[in-house]
Amino acid sequence: MSEERALSVTEAMTQAKRALEGVRVRVVGEVSEFNDKPGYKAAYFTVCDAGAAMPCLMWRDVYDAGGISLRCGMLVELSGQFSAYVPKGRMQFTVRTLSLAGEGRLRMQVSELARKLEAEGLMRPDRKKPLPRYPERIAVVTSPRGKAIHDVIRTLRRRYPLAELLVAGVQVEGEGAPTALAEGLHAAQAAAPDVILLVRGGGSYEDLMPFNSEEVARAVAECPVPVVTGIGHEPDTSIADMVADVRASTPTGAAEAAAPSIEELGAVLMRERRAIGRALQSRVQRLEHRMARLAERPVFSDPYAILGPASQRIDSARARLDRALPERLKREQQRVQFARERLTSAGPRITERARSKLGLAAARLEDLSPLAILARGYSASFGSDGCTVIRSVSQVTAGDRLFVRVSDGRIGCTVTDTKEG
């Protein structure tokens, strides 16, 4: 048997490449490295699990057609074949198809929803409501059988037993959980609490997915009552945490964030009590000192300190009045006497002129009086009624009764005949 010929390195790597290309498999792993520089003909990345790492390449046209942007930490499912890069002597896996697997797919969906809600402004800090300092009613939305509700009850009983606790027991995982959580939030709102706790204990990423749903996120964002979330453990962050008013790392942390410590409150009240006591004592001392100084004033020991000057002013005013009234009355009497004398001297002159005018008027009236005319021998005739003046012969006929007025009386006559002219 002839000895087998030794292969060159290139020949050995070529044979290995042919053998590897016949191995077609489907692989699930986490992306640990990713290199996609502009101008490269392929995208280079590495997938790994707990025991091994596998370098991969995906030609540019295949990667772009897949529609998935790879990032470190994503869980992916690959199909393709092994190959070898002969110049470098390096094995690699040529990827033909790529899809998200398990939690990786879920994380991508959550990431896309988070970007959508953030673009709508649901995660803005300025829309988040402040928590009440001393809540009177606290509502909890969670599973009634989980560990979270017991953590919340224990924490509130220890820290702040003054608040009334309302529990909305709902389904927190599995199909139908998002709707149940949203309905629980609405029921809690209807009870008019001061703050709402949305909590659940830890679990896998899939278990926490109801808190990454759009329905729950919008219910939290639209809630008029401040919402505090405590979902899972410290590293878990859901979309409900992002839109909530306050995010706590655990249910216990949510209860601590929503309620003050009764011990701290007692200490604050004690400090305020001491401060108020000191302030009141200081004010009383100041008022006592002021009262003592006021009591030392003369006005409180000698009433004439105030009444004396006023009494003297009254006496002085009385003396001035005693002097002023007689003098004033005397002056007024003199004025009255002077006015009387003026009236006495002016009266005859005034009445004389009036008497002269009256005499002239009387003489004029006498001249115009009908009686004066009758006294000169004239007479006036009146009809039988004694009122109608007879001015024409046409007013009477023979036989009419007339009255003739003369200066000293009247004469009754009967008309015998009339004649004109």
C-alpha cells in the first residue's frame, strides 16, 4: 500500500470547505457581536449560547430582504450551511434565512410599541402627575393570589396604616391579561382613590408581556389618578413602567413610593410640634413684656394724665362762652334797635307815597264811575229783568215794563209808545 500524499494547506482547507458546505442546519442563538459597515458585501455577526460561539455572515441582498435590524442581545433563529474562508482558515456559517426567536421577537415588538407611544408623547415627564403627599385611599391592581399583593399589604401596614386599601384582583399573565388589567384600572378609578398601584411579582419576560401591551399602556396613561408601577424585579422595565407617573422596581418599592412612613411622619409632626411650642412661648413672652411696658405708662396709673388736658380745654371753652355770649347779645340788641329806628323813620315816607297814589287812583275811578254820571242828571234804563240795558227803542214795545236808574235810586215805568230819531 503506497503512502498517502500530503496535502497542501490550500488543498486541506478546500476539502474542509466542501465537507462543511454539505452541512445544512437551523440554529437558535443570541447575537453577541454585529458588524455592518457601509460598503461591506455582507453583514458579519456572531451568535452564541452558554457553551459556544459561531461566526456568521449574511450576504447584503439577503440581509436587506429579511427586514430585521440585528442588535446585540437579540435571540434569533438562523438557517443555512457551514462554510470555510480558505485564505484565513476560518469556519463560518452562511445564513440563508433569519427570524427573531422567543424573547428576541417579543423584545422587538415591545421596542417598536415603545417608540410609537413615545412619539405620541405618552412618556413625556411633563405629563406625569405628582403623587399625593398623604393619600387617604390607595388602590392596588394585581393578582389576588400572587405574592405581590401580600408584599403591598405588609408594607402599607408597616409604613402607613392610616390609608384605606382597595384591591382590584385581576389576571396578570396569560391570554386575556391585558384586558383584565385595563378593566382593573378602570374599576380602581371608579372607587376614587388618591393613588393606584399596578404591581406583580417577578417572572419570565413572556410572563410580563401583558404589561407591555398597548391596551394596558393607554389605560395607565389615560388614568386621571396617579399610577405607581412595581412590576417584576429590579432589571425588568415594561412599557407600563414607562408611561406610569412613578416607576418602582418591585411591588414593595411601589408601596413605599405611594405612602409615607408613619415613623417619619411622626418625627415630622414632633418637630413641628416643638417648633410651634417654641414659637408660641416666644410670642407669649414678647406680649408679656409689652404688657408690662404698657402698664408702666402714666395713663394706666393716673386717669388725669388723659382727662386733665381735656378738662382744662372744656373749662377754657366755657370761660370764652361766658364772655362771648353777653357781648354778642348786646351787639345783637343794638342792631335790632337800629333797625327799628330805621323802620320808624322810613315808614311814613313809604306810606305817604302809597297814599298819594291811592288818592289819584280813587279820583280817577270817581271820574269814570257811572254813578257820577247819574249824579249830573243822567239816567239809565233796564229791562224788566233789571239787568238788560236798554240802548235802542227797538228793544221795547208799548206796554213793556222798564226800570230807570237815577242817582239816588230807580223808578219803575211802563212804555206807552216809542219813537225813533
